[in-house]
Amino acid sequence: PYHLAVPSAFLLDGKGRLVSVYRGEIDLDTVAKHLETLAWSEDQLAEKATLFQGPRVDKAMGLRPAVLIKIYIEHRMPDEAERILRFNATHQTVVRQLNEVTQTIGQSYLVLGDYPNAKRLLSEAIEINPKDPHSHNNLAAVYLKEGNPAEAKRLWQEARELDPTFAAPRLNLGKLLMKEKQTTRAMGVLLEFLALEPDSADGHNYISMGYLRTGDLFTAERHLKRLIELRPSDGVAYANLAKVYLNLRDLVAARAILEQGIAAEGVHPRSRQSLTRMMEKF
């Protein structure tokens, strides 16, 4: 960031790291002293180092609250992250992103299975910003874990309406509706999800279930084949596709997909046994 003098020289250590920069003529005695420091330990370097002259006008600045919160979240310590948040809620690095920070801490509680604290923080995040779809999405997951699917559906529907480009609540809502046998409604939501995330293995998995239920075997076949491309270790997908071919009276295709599933790497042993038993019936 500054203009170099001519001549200029650079002293590198044995690992190629920069030790000193010399602007102008080189004083060999100075270089010799610098070479001696290469053998110093960290303690020796700290001992020899001195502060710049002049008065200190402020206390040394520690880590900013937002940085501390991030560190605690990364180390799976949401309780400590929340403590920093409460003490520094008005700090400029926090107040500008208060909703996001609160939501992130709540999500961390959720990942650790601490549902009461997750519920508390995520509800608080929604109070801060009622239009935040991510807090709605995560709070819905808490309610589902607590055995309240009705509230989970309401929140996922709200998240879906708040952001037409947010895929996660569409998949979550579609999975729940599929589980509740609300197939037609589930498929509408899942098709929205796949429009946003066309390469999602989960999306193709659940939408194929819907087409199997409604008897649309050709469309189910297309989604199952794409699922296997995206997740070749999914033994259930091979079994379901084989059943589609059996229903279509295509025994050659059914046998071929079973052989492919049995030979695929990473297929769960139980799924592989199930595929083998299906093959033995031919």
C-alpha cells in the first residue's frame, strides 16, 4: 500500500515467510540481528516486544459481541451466545441484526434438542420481525417435535406465504401433509418446492410417493429415476421403481433395476436384503 524505495530488500525465513523489509541500502549488522531472532521462541519474542511510545487513549478493544456470539454458536454453546446477546443487545454490531442473531441462537438450541429454549428464542425473533420466514420455519419444527402438527402446519404455511422463494417450509409442509395422507395438498406444495430445488433428492422422493398413491406410474417412474441419480444409495427408491415396472408388466426393467440396487455402493444392508428377496421371486 505504499511506494517502495529503490533499492528494497526482503528477508524470508526457511519456510518462505516474510521477516523484514529493508527500504534503501542494507545495513548488514541489522540483518545479522534479525537473523538471530529466527531462533527465538514465542515467549522470547513476547518478552522482547515493546509497546509503541505515547499514551494509551482507550482500553484495548476485545472481540465484538457479534463475533463472540458467532464463536459460541460454532462451538454449540447457544446458552453462552444468548448471555452475550442479553448483555449487548444495544451494541451496534448486534442491534443491526437483532432478529437474525436471535433466530440463529434459537436454531442452535433446536439442533441440540433443547426445544423449550428454541421455542422461546424463535418466538422472540418473530416478535422482532413478524415477516421473517426463517424463524417461522424453525419454530414450526419445534412445534412438530413437541407433538403439535397443527401449529407446525400454520407456521410453515405462513413462512411459505412470506417468501415465495424460500424452499424449506414447502418441503417440510409437504412431508407432514404426505404423512397425514393429504396427498393432493401435499403434492401441490412439493411441486412448488421442486420448482425451487429441482435437484433435491428428498423432493423427488416425496413427490414420487404422491404419484404412486394416485396411480400415475409413469410420472412416479420419472421422479424415482431422478432420485436414484441424485442418491444412488437409496435402497427404497430401487424397490419402489421395481414395483412400478412390475405393475407396468415390464419384468426386464424390474430385474435390471433390482440388480442395479443390489450392486450399488452404500445401500443399507436391510434394503439390500429386501432387494435380493424381490429378485429371488423372479
